[in-house]
Amino acid sequence: MTVSRRAFGLATGAFAIAALAGLPVAAQAGLSAEDRATLAQAQTYLQNLTSAQGEFVETGPGGQRRTGHFWLQRPGRMRFEYTDPAGLLVVSDGSNVKRYDPRLNVFRQVPLSATPLSTFLARNVRLDQGVSIDRVTRMASGAFAITARDAAKPNEGSVILAFAGNPARLQEWTITDAQGGRTRTQLTSLSAAPNLAASLFRLRDPTRRPRRN
């Protein structure tokens, strides 16, 4: 089953990271030793990001802004809770990814395994295998950015992950879709969050009416 991120309405940061982590097999020929070291640094950082929370600002292709909070608990769990527009939720419970839009009263669900998010939320994140890298950019400050795309479908867009350096920290990502539209997500805060409540990663279908006895 192939699930379109656009069709499912999931242009969130979770899927930006997943798009990079879950790209199909492609050679990394042409990367310098320094480039490979930078990729290894990013991989180590993402692998260690096992439980976290933070806030984000998302800017869409038309300039529209969305804000909210997110929580992450690997393996398998993530929650994006939008404050503007209020009530919009995207939740992975370890088995399924669910999205609820209260403005439209629409609930959608797909198996986690049918989305690239499954790779990022796996126990082991690998950027040294199955990734097509367009560019690795490093700054004097220690910050760096990785630009990647699906080599099997190069016309479907790309993703840029930007990290602060010393120590490495994910700062933002930008998705460019097949039509050239760009969605930028900036992390305004990010911190470790041990012992997250299991209820954060549960989302029942609010549109279902309770059964009558």
C-alpha cells in the first residue's frame, strides 16, 4: 500500500525526518570522507533522540503558518498537536498513524508500516544505507545541513535537514514537493523528555458515535 503524505495531510516534521531516514537503496558514491563523517554525526544524533518534546513553527508554500507541540518516543510513537489551527492532531501509536481535523470533523488512519515514518521511529535509524544525498553543507560555526531525495523517484521532491553544531542539534527541515512547493518547519524548542505518558500516543476516532445498547 502506497500512502501519499499530501493525501494524508501529513506535511509535518515527523515525516520530513522519515523521508530522509527511509529513502530507498541508492549509492552514496561521490561523497567525501568529510561528508560521510557529517552523515554519521547526524545518524548518531537521530539514533539517540529516543524520547523528546518541543515546539514548532511550520510555514507552508503559500506562507501560511502553523504552530504546535510535539512528543517523540521511539520505537514507534510520535504526536504532533497543533495549537494554530487548534485541535489538529497527528499521532503514531506504534501500529497506526492517525490524523484528526476537528474543523472538518475528519479522521484518517493508515498503518505505520505503510509510511516512511516507520523507518525513523524504528529502534535503529540508518543514514549510511538506502539514502541518496544531494548535498552536505557545513558552516564555520559547526552547523550543517543535509539535502536528500528518493533516488528511485527523483522528481517527487527533496528534504533538507539543518542541524546546529557543537553539540549537534536538529534545528529545522524543509520539504520541497514535486510541484516545487516548500514547507519549512522550525523547532523553537527541543528537549529530552523521559517518562512520557502513554496516553499522549493514543487517539480514538472522535467521529465515531457510541453504539446504543
